Amino acid sequence: VGRYRLQLADSSTIDARDANTGQSVPARYSVTPLRGPQLSLQWRADSANVRHSPAFPVTLPVGSHDVSALTLVLRHPGRSGAAAIDWRGVTLRCRNQLDQMLVPADYLDRVHVLQGGTEVGLVTNLPTNAETFTVPLAGVAVAPGDSVSLEVRVDVKVTAAAVLLGVEVPRGGLDAVDHNLASAVMIAPGPGTDYPLASGLAQLQLPARQLVVGFAKLMP
């Protein structure tokens, strides 16, 4: 592990001969020393850790925009000299208080992922069946010994029903690979964390559509 560069030995070590007579002729480099590009050898990255913080409020009006659902903290525990880890996607699902999967397109218009306020993943074409969906990530790399925080934010559909809604990352829902080899990285939950990585449940609330007023006669 480290940085290396190949360099040709002194030109006097080159055995060059005249093609007709077979006599030795002197060799000379046009550039001295003659070196190749620098090569960095790194350990393979094969493991990572994840922690999360739920962020859904207790109540959430339908039609709400850019609501924080959960934060993921992705850590590379590798030693110095290991390859970076590229995070390529996060898979999510919608569920209710009975742990039943919900149809994402019935409740969400948009899901996006932010890193330090910058969008690194976006999905607007959500499934119309009760199934998981993946938000592809771009440019999310973590060096050994470092970590990165990703925030999952959602837009709630204005036509959503008034249910208890949660968004979560199931086991196996994070996709990470070694930067050099693109080989899979095993992701384990950090201390105090377990799958699913959940947002918590928010009670979706419909807008008030009717106001009932009562009057009482007070004058004699």
C-alpha cells in the first residue's frame, strides 16, 4: 500500500545493436529520468456503518413540501490507505402503523436526498404498487475514517388519505461499492441502530373544509 512509480534504469543498461553488423551502439533517453505515471495501491474497502435519525413530525398536512423524513449517517471505518466507498443508492418503502406497505404514488409526489444542502438523488416517478423504490445517488463518496450525512426529504401528495405514514430503509436498502473495484461493501447498523431505518410515523391531516358556527341569544 502506498504510491509507486516505475522508472527505467540508466540508459547504459540497454542492450542496443546495429541490425546489420550486430555491433553494440550507445543508447540515450530523450528525457532523463524516464518515468511512468504515479500508481497508488490501496486496501480494498469491504465494510461500512450506518446510523439514522427519524425526522417525521407527529402530524403532517397533506400537500406539504420538502419535509425532512430521516437522516442517514454513513461511515467508512477502514484504515488509512483503504479505497474510498461510493454510495450508489438508497431504497425506501412506505408503511403504516400496522407495518403494512403502502403505495408510494398514493402518498408522495417527490423524494430527494441532500448532502450538505446539495441534492444528490431524486425520484418523482414513484411506484403505483405497494413496493420499494430506489433513489440513485450521484457523487457520494466517503474516504476511510470519514463519514457523510444524507437527509431524505419528501413532498406529500395533496390527495393523500389521512393515514399514519412512515418512510423507511429496509435491510439491504443501501448500495455501496469499493471506489476502485466496484465490489460490494457490507453495511452494518451502528451502535443503537437497527433495520429498518425509519422516519417515524406522521399522521397525515386533511385540510379543514367546513366551519360550523353556533349562535346563542344573550339579550333579554
